[in-house]
Amino acid sequence: MKIKKFMTPEMYVERVEGSEEWYLGVAFEEDVCDLFDAEMMEKEGKEFPGNCPYFFHYPDGAVYHPFPKKKHVYYENPVWDKDRFGILAVDFSLRKILIYTYIPGAKPEILQSLDLDEVEDCYNLKLEMTPWILGRQTHNEYEAIWPVKRKFPIGDNESMICRDGNVLFLSRWVEDPVYHEYVVTIDMETGEELCVEKGNLYLMPDGSLWNI
């Protein structure tokens, strides 16, 4: 069996959802933590040492590292949308939320810059697609922050999956008494629940969604 060795930092690598050719890993200088943990670290007067994403292309094995590690800057896991990545970054020293788009091999571009004060905190702050939407989820609410500002009530047993135009897709799980999962669609304009179907959504490489 042929083994290809990569001279990169130690990290966990997985295939990017919606792509047949891209794999992603995020390297941390110290222990792996999420965005909210990094924010709490900074609020406690500690210095988040930084992290950075690595993009691996199959089958040639090309590695892209467009975001150098920087103190106080956290990069969330990039999200693939058709032909490029969207990357959420938070710079705690500048108190800025930055949304990048990145086509591997090209220079990352800043799509949007927001003040960190525009969100209560970074708990569950994520970039979703398509098109891009920045939001955060609490126990009973999904808050859209950019490009629109709206709040939608959701249950403790629901979580955001993705956006498709003006429709939000949520996952809902119940035990009655057997565990089941459902796909819930919500109209972004009205907050109205449009449909509930049993299953799970999977993003395919051609951009389609499969409910299985």
C-alpha cells in the first residue's frame, strides 16, 4: 500500500462535505478548542495562541495554507459552497468578525467585516450556506446576523443545517420512544414552518441535498 507523507502540523483531517476532492484540517498550537472557548480565554485575560486551517487536494496531494497562525485570531472550520470556501474568523485583538471567501490557489478575500460587539457572544457562531449566512444558535433561538438580521424560535432538540435561498433547513430529533430525526424547513422572511419530513440531509458534490 502506498503511503503519502505530509510535513504539516499534527491535526485531524476529514473530507469536506459537498466536495469529492477537498480535505480539511485545522492546526492548533495547544489544545484543540472551539470558538467560544477561545473567546472565554481572551475574556479571562489569557492569550489565545491562534489556529490555522490547511486545505488538502485529492488526488494530487497539494496542500494550501493561506491563513498563517496569528495570536488572538480564531479560524472556524471552512465551509464549501460550489467552487470556493467560506471562512469565519474572529480577531479578538481588533474585536472584529471577518468572513473570507477563498478559492484554493488564489488570495483570500474579505467578504464582510463586522464588529464583535454585534453579537452577544461567540457561542455556536457559524457560517452556513447557500448563499452565505452568519448566525448563532442558542437553546431556543436561531439568530441570523449577516447578511440579514432576524431571530427564529427553535426547540432544544433542533439545530441549523444550512440555508437554501430564503429557506432555512433545521434538524429535529425526537424519542417517541425510538430515536428519529426530521428535516424542518423554515421561511426566512416570515419564520413560518413550511415542512417537516423524516430523515437527514446530506450535501452532495453537485450541490444537491439528499434527504436519507
